[in-house]
Amino acid sequence: MITEPEIEQKNSRASYADGPRLLADIGATHARLALETAPGVLRQTAVLRCDDYSGIVPLLNTYLAQHGSERITHAAFAMANPISGDLVRMTNRDWQFSTDEVRRTMGWSTLLIVNDFTALAMALPTFGAGDVLQIGEGKPQPHAVAGVLGAGTGLGVSGVIPTADGFVTLGSEGGHVNFAPGDEREFAILQYAWREWPHVSNERILSGPGMELVYRALAEKNGVQAPARNAAEIVSSALEQNDPLCLEVLECFAGMLGGAAANLALTLGAFGGIFIGGGIVPRIAQWFATSPFRARFEAKGRFSEYLAQIPTYVIMTPNPALRGVSTILSEHLRGRSGANTLMERVQHLQHELSPAEQRVAALVLEHPRKVLSEPIAEIARLADVSQPTVIRFCRSLGFQGLAEFKLKFAGSLTGSIPVRHSQVRMSDSTHDLSAKVIDNTVSAILKFRDGLDVHAIDRAIALLRSANKVEFYAMGNARVVALDGQHKFFRFRIPTTAHGDAHLFQLAAELLKPNDVVIAISTAGQAPELLSAVDAARAAGASVIAITSSKSALAKKAHVCLAVDHTEDSTTFLSMISRILQLLLIDIMAVGISLGSQADQDGDIERRKLLISHLDV
């Protein structure tokens, strides 16, 4: 038997190198959050009431303040909501937000938002016998489509399709198909619902609010004076007090859910099984096993024998959507290190793809701009594959389809290519060389933004705001960055000098005092003269901010490192993009200083406007 220390040791060895991942399942009523420290290992699981928070960021901040002792780099959320594009507007709550804005606010490199039943569908292949309760007969066929639906505040519907190299989930809003009554009693319920809505969907009936509607409709049909009850009270009155009306509501509800599940099974050909999740059925699973659900599921006339072969299950494992969203995030990050781009992911993943998808990958790598500009039909023709193969390729990388892949690919296309003169061919026109230089720079900036360590910038700004004096040390190509910083910081009335001579570094550093700050700038961060000057500055009691590679010797000596990890061979070629990223860090610190400057405290708006153009004043 494996002991607990051995388990902990095993989990420690398998822990993610870039720290824990934040997973969340955010519904209309509750948000379930956890930190995944290693594949399949969830820690610090918590349930928060959405009503207690004004938006998603306050909710996340509360959870992380209580549980997030380590820095988060990657996160993925399942939400009870249609997901299309960057802007998320919740259907059952007045929250709306930009996915990318939340990611940048929280300081993360990755944030994925998926529909909650898409996540639940992706969890289905991970389930074992102990995770589900089978209802009725039937045996799942291997490598077959499976369906999932679940009643809670709404009705979620999805499915999962096995492929040669994984699974594809369906982004479905099947809960909003028309409700189809199966007998006179259900037709009376539909007529009752028509008084309120011209279109009555399955979600209007097969949900918590729907159960309350069924209760009212059956009370009227039966001529019963029934007290107002919510869904939880209906369930408890049926199962604990044997209330006749509430028992009829539950039996009717289970039968109607069986009809909806059968329709889904027929639509998908779901010989992998139909799985029932959501917030209602798993809580009453033992009663549900003997309910009318399975009989109604098989009651399809000529297709009764067809449906009798398909197994049905209730999902019993806690937080199943977190397992699904973990799988989706892992697929998205597959083949990536923290700094890899989408182009590198395609290269890394290429050998794992099917032969047809490999042809799409080859086209992406050899003609990236053509892939961005052409429609799916032309991409399929150029790669000599079918259009569904193009979609499968995109989904193998963790995207819903070609449009999402193109959006992300456009942002990372050229930043993965080291900047060398050979990028611009001798035959290129001025238009082409201009586009290449600008594309490389913009792409590198976007990649730099995504990996920015905002906590390090906060510490640097705090040091500069309280500095008695600031000195810039830089050599070679970095001297222009130091001069730019001297020009900006001096305008904040901070005594500032810039030194570009190796001999002067040492002399200046020895004259520093506590509360003085040195900003040392170097692409490689290895120059002995610069490292010696930094040692002298630290010995004098000064603080050191380094703008350099995160793995350099200079970074290790600094109190704060503002990392610029863009790859350029500066020994052979001119350092271009790294210099622009260094200048951006100077600008970020300047804006940060301005926000806390005396000008702001005194209300000197016109003077502040002259200092920083980024400020909206």
C-alpha cells in the first residue's frame, strides 16, 4: 500500500513547473474554484456565492486572497453561458467582462473561458466506474459519441466526439430547443407555460425554475390549493414528506428529462452513453434510479430497441466541470513552455497529428500569412485535405474553430521568429520589408505584454517613488534606453543621471547611499563591468532594478528584475526589438510614477498632462 508521504512525494514530482493553475466553474448561483497543482490534483477547492460579488474580478481576488499563496500563470473557467469572442455577458447574472482584460488585470499569461457543458463534456472520457451511477441497462461502445445534459438554474446540453488524437466537444445551446410534451399532462404544462412565453424551450421546463412552474401547473390542473414552494422545497417535500403533488412533480420531471435525453441520444447517435449532470439530479440520484426516467428514455416506438442499447448515467463525482476545464487547459498548453508561441506549439505538436492534419500544420508553418488571409475552402485546397480536417487541426490545438485559431495566430505569428537580417529577403519590396519589421515588432510587444510580471513592476515603481536619486547604468546599444529614462524621470523632479562608461559605473556606484536607486540595462546581462558596479551599489545600500534577461547574472544580483526575454543574437546583429521592449518598460515605470506623483496630489492636472501622454486627464 502506498503511504500518504509517498503520494505527496509523487505529486510533488509531478507538479507543474510554472506553478498551480486556477480552475473555476462559474454558474448563475455559485462559483466553484480550485488550484490544480499537478495533473488531476486539485487543492483549495472552494464554493463562493456569486450574489456576494459585483463581478468576476472581486470574486477571483477573494478566492486568491484566501488560497492563492503562489503566483498563478494559467487559468481556465467554465461558465454557464454561451461563449463567443472576447466579451462575455452572463445570461443569468448582470456580469459582463472582457476575457483579455481580466487576464491582464490578474497578471496571468493564459485565461480560457468555455461553456460549462463544453467543459463537462470534456470530462466524460476521464470518468471511471466510481464517478457515475448507471440508470437502467445498456453498455457503452468504445470510441463512440457520448452526450451530456444537466438541469440546474438552466438546462445544459453538449456532447463529446472521439477522434484519432483526442476528443472534440460540441459547443451546444441544445437546452433551448422546443419542449415536446409526451402526453396530455405534459401538454397541460406546456399550455400553462404558454401564458408566460410564446416560445417554451426545454430549459423553461427542465430546470430549477422549470420544476417550480410544473408544480404550479399541476396544482392548477389537479384543482389543488398548494403553498408556494421553490425547487429545493418541492424535492424535500416529495422525498421526506411524501407530499402527493410534489411526488407527481418529481415523477413528471424525471419522465420529461428522459424524453429529452432520448432525443439527444438519437440526434448524436450517442452509443458512448448519455450522462446526466447539473445541480438537481445528482442530489436525488438514488430516487432517480427507480424513477420514470429510463422507461421514458426507451419509449421511442420503432427506435426503442436502438435506445435500449445506450446506457444512461448520473454523474456523481464532485466538481466534474473542473476536470473538464483542466483537460481543455492542458490541451491548450500542450507543447508549450511559458514563453513559447503558437507557431512553436504547431511545430511541437506536428508529429502527434494525423497525416491529414500534419499537412495543415505544414501549410501553417510554411505559409503562415496565407493561412491568415484565406478562407477555409482555400486552406483545405492548399493542404489537400477536407474542410473538417482543418477544423480538427484547430481543435487539436485547443481552439473551437478556424476563426479563433486565426485570431490567436495573428497575435503570435512573427514574434516567434528571431530577428535577423535574413528575415527580409533581397527581393522584398519596401512594402514587404516594412510589413515584416512592423509585424515582428508588434507581435513581440504582444507576447511581451502577455508575459509581463506586473508584481515586479509594482515593486520597481514603489522604489522609484521614494528614491532620493536615480542612476542609469548601460553600455552599447542600451545607452539610448538609459538616456530616455534620464530624460523622463528628471521631469518628475527626481535627481537623475545616466552613465554609459564602464569606468564611471564603479566610481558613481561607490558614492551612492540608501534610498538611491540604480537602473541597470543590458540585453545579455553578463558584462563584468556592469556586474561589478551593481555589486558596489548594493554594498553602498542602494536598490538595484535590472532591465535584462530573466536568466542573466545581472537579474540574479538585482532587487527587482524587469525581464526582457526576447531572443536576438546581439553578438552578430543589431539589437532592435529588445531595445523597444526596454523602452516600453521605461514608459510603464514613468506612467506608474506619474500616477502617484505630487502633481496628482496637488491637482495640477495641466502639469501632469504635459508629463505623460498616456494619462486620460
